[in-house]
Amino acid sequence: MATRPLLFLDVDGVLNPFPDTPAGFDEYDFFPEDDEPVRLAAAHRDWLHDLSHEYELVWATGWGEEANRLLNPFFELPSFPVVVLPAIPFEPSAKVPGVDVFAADRAAAWVDDMLTTAVHEWAAARKAPTLLVDVDSAAGLTRTHVDRLLAWAVGLR
């Protein structure tokens, strides 16, 4: 496969678990006006680097460009493209049109903690290979998720 598959990444519930801070995560005060801190794991830095070798990483999050500004320096990664999403707050299903336009006919994986029925219907209707990875928002992205994503991408070659 000449073109790497896309990997659509959500932030809240995936890289920033809630409502508590799991082991291995530290709290950051990126948004002082919010009551909740941003919770990030240093282990995700290496995992995202591993994924970036197999995928073109794309933010699919209400954070928009703020993900590039605040998270990419933490993860020591260059900026990623960002899916255009509706203004916050929006229903989780409202991500589908933006992801669909961005994905076009490319193979794609989508990692989110709110993979709705609309997301599953979209994935099932696609002609291009599509992987959905549902993450528990209380735990965030795990090594098991990363290994599954890497194995899927390698299997596309």
C-alpha cells in the first residue's frame, strides 16, 4: 500500500481520560477556566510515535487546532491535519460528516470513546478498509489498542 492509512484520533476520553486520573497520567492546567485538568500519559508519546510510522495521524476532536498547539509539543510530534467539526458542543455523531469527507476513499482507523451507531453505520458502508477502536473514557488509550492498530495497518500492506 503506497499511502499509509489515516488514523483519526479523539482527545477527551482517549488521550485525556475522565472523570478521574488513572495511574500513569499526570494532570495539566491547559485550560485554567475549566474545573477539570487535562490528563496526559508520557507513555502515549512513544505509542503515538509508533503509530505515526504506520498511519497518517489526524485529529478528530472538538479541540480542533488546540490539539496541535497544546498536545503535539507534549507528545513531541509535528502538527497533524485536523478534521473540521461543528462548534462545541456537538453530538458525537456530528463527527461523521467531517471524518467522511477527510477519509474519502482511503483506508482509515478511528479511535474514540464515543463511537455511535452512526459511526458504525458509516464504517460498515465504506468500501475502503475501516477499523473502529472504542476506548473506555475512564482508562484512555492502552497498549492493547495500539497493538491492535499497528497489526491492522501492517495487515493492509
